[in-house]
Amino acid sequence: MRAVVTRVLSASVTIDGKRTAEIKNGFLVLLGVKCGDTKTQAVKMADKICGLRIFEDKNGKMNINPKDAGAQLLIVSQFTLYADCSSRRPGFTDAARPEVSEPLYELVVSECRSRGFEVQTGSFGADMKVESVNDGPVTILLDVDAPEK
């Protein structure tokens, strides 16, 4: 499972001209699910997102977690995070099929909510327009690998 986490001053999702989700200070999370990912990876990813200390303390050090910063989360499904770009036309065979990835995406959202976060979401599989005002900019790539078979 892979996430691109951007610290934002604001972020939103618009679908068919209608704003469907919006946050202020927090994280915009683009979340990709890979073939073979499990519920265990989803829970670990939620732990990583919710514990990521990338808000600045009084000394200007990235030392504050999103809970203590009063952050909101906007989590958007993003299968293209598993693009194979070995040729000029990306392939997506490593990305999990929707019947696998949607429940795992929803589990990450649920796990973040259970930790007390206000979580807004995109709409799984929709054509979304995502806007953000990056803060810093601070953008972190998180990976939670499936166990070796």
C-alpha cells in the first residue's frame, strides 16, 4: 500500500462541478492499493498517516503529529500510484482491482476516523478534480509492503 501525504493549508475534491469534500489545515492523502495488500497493510497505513509528525513545533522542527495539530484528513483513492512507467505508456497491473482496493481504502478511512480524525474523502472510482494549497511544501511518500509469500 502506498500513500502520498501532503501537508496542506486547504484541500478539496470536486466531482461534476460540485465540491464534495473540503478540509482546512491537515493532510491530503493520495492512497494506492497494490495487488496482494491486506487489511493488515491498511491498518498499518492508517497508523503511519495518523502518527506522522510533520507539523512544526515552536522551534520550527517537524515534531507535531496531526492529532496535536488539530489536522483534518482528505483521503483520495489513487490507483495510478502503482503505475509501471517502464515504457512511455503507463501500465497499472500492479494496482489492485476495485473489488479489492475499495474495501481496503474504506478500511484506512475508517481506521483514521476511529483515531478521532475528521476525515473527508473523494469518491472511489470517480473523475475527481483535487485542489490543494500545499504547506511548506511538505510531501511524504509512505509505503507499507505486503509480507513476502
